[in-house]
Amino acid sequence: MNSGKEAILVTGACGQLGTELVGELRKIYGEGQVLATDMKPSENQVFDSGPFQTLNVLDKKGLQEIVERFRPTQIYHLAAILSAAAERNPTLAWDVNIAGFMNVLDVAKSAPSKVYKVYAPSSIAVFGPHTPRRDTPQHTITDPTTVYGITKLVGERLSDYYFAQYQLDVRSIRYPGLISYKTPPGGGTTDYAVEIFHKVLTDRKYVSFLGPDTPLPMMYMPDALRGTLELMEAPAEKLTIRSSYNMAAMCFTPHELAEEIKRQFGEFEMGYSPDFRQHIADSWPASLDDTQARLDWGWLPRFGLKEMVADMLKNIRLPARV
Ligand code: SER
């Protein structure tokens, strides 16, 4: 399959990030060069533009077969169980986030055709209650209290280890909450910042599962996509972090987001009914120091709160594209 060109394998392709990243990767590398995989096929027409195959990342043999046949030069490993979903099923989260990742690392390391780069996201969830909350440094205390955070921290250590021991070029970003309009997030603590837009448009009211004054780092999807691709394009020798990079764009509370939407969209009813996700959010940073990402590979966000809200409103008002 890989005819001397780049060939990209994406796991977890049907998720919030994967759906958009597959589209971007196909624009860059060619439609046939990006194999999208996920547990189940997606109805999303994005996947019609190129190859798609079902793959459970826990099926190491299945993964091996795909790698032998497709011969990817890069793997984007996006399959994961997010924070709130992981709290509901810690065993599944451990299996998918750790064993699934180990499968990818092992298969990549020993692939007969060379896998040159692996991308494996981490999260702000690696931080915990003893981490400095404001401008959280790149290197600091990491004492996650969620099973998701624990698995992502193990993932960071594994990335660093496979790079040091086997020279596997693993790259990673600690994503903040990702905000997008194309595909909903699946089971995260930051999902309120996406849900709110849809509810405001349909019901003119929203009840947040996080309290009004809960600051969290967030990023608009176009920034996340560009940042990810820029990191993957950066020369290996420029990269000083092989665990995972802090990457920041904006920080706001549910109240601040609601106020900005009111300013741009008009009045709506905002309520608060914090649930178990409040406890998760309270253990995470409010903002990140991403100096290292800026220095090493020139990271610079383009969307702040105002620009993100304007673009979200503009796009989700458009009739759904079928
Ligand atoms: N958005 C993710 C979550 O809330 C954080 O990585 O789980």
C-alpha cells in the first residue's frame, strides 16, 4: 500500500479529534494514504474519502496485520477513554489507554517497514491537586486523582521510555479541553464547553455540570489541529520533550463562556448543577505555561475566547451538511 510516500494510520479516528484530523491528513498526504480505523465504522461522510477499517486497539494481532499490510510511516494513536467515561469504567480505561497504547508502541517499534513517527496525545488530566494551578509549568508535580489522568501519565512515561530505549520518535501534546462543532466530544470533563453551544441554539438555555467559577484551559479545534500537525512536522532534533508538551490557547470559566455567548448571540438561561465532574475539574490546572512548545516548535495559538465563540456560533448555525 505504501508506495514510497507517507502512509498514515489513525486509531480512534471517529472521535472528536480523529474525525477532523483524518480530513486534514488526507488533504496533506492524499486520500488513499490515510487509513482511518476505529472500533465501529462511522456514518460520517468524512471517512468515505479514503480507506477505513475497524480496529480494536486491544487486538494486537489485528493491529499487526494492518501495519504489515498498510505499512504506515506514521501512526496517530487517538483511541482512548476520556476522563468522565473512565471514572465510570476504570478497568476499560486502563485496558484501552495503557494496554492499547503498549500495543501501538510495540507494533510500531518492531514493524518490518519502518514507522518513523508516532503521535499519542496526553492531557491536562496528568496534573493533580498539588500541581500549581495557574501557569502550570511543563515540569511540575503530576499527581492525578482520576483513572484517566493516571493512564495518561503512564502513557507519557512510556512515550519517553520508548524514545530513549528504542529511538521510537513518539510525539505528544497535553491537550486542554477541545472545542469543536463537527463531532461531539465523548465523555470528557470539558464537554460542557461544546454542549452549551448546541443547547443555547436549540433551547435557549443550558445547565452546566460544572459550577460557574471553574476555570479550565481550553482550545479551539483549528488551533489543536494546526498545533498537532506542526509538532509532527517539526525536526526531531528540535524537540526537547518526549513525554508530552503543554500547549495552551485560552482559559475561561462556565460563567465567562456564558457571558461571551450572551454578548454575541443574545440572552439565554444559564443554570448550574455540578456533578462528579466538578471534582475532576477542581483537580486540574486553570492555565498552562507552554513556553517549551513555543520555543521548540514555534507553537502560537490563534483563537481566544471571543474568536472561538464567534466561529462556533457561525458554524453551528449553518444547516447540517449531509
Ligand atoms: N477533554 C478531556 C477530558 O475532559 C481532557 O483531556 O477528559
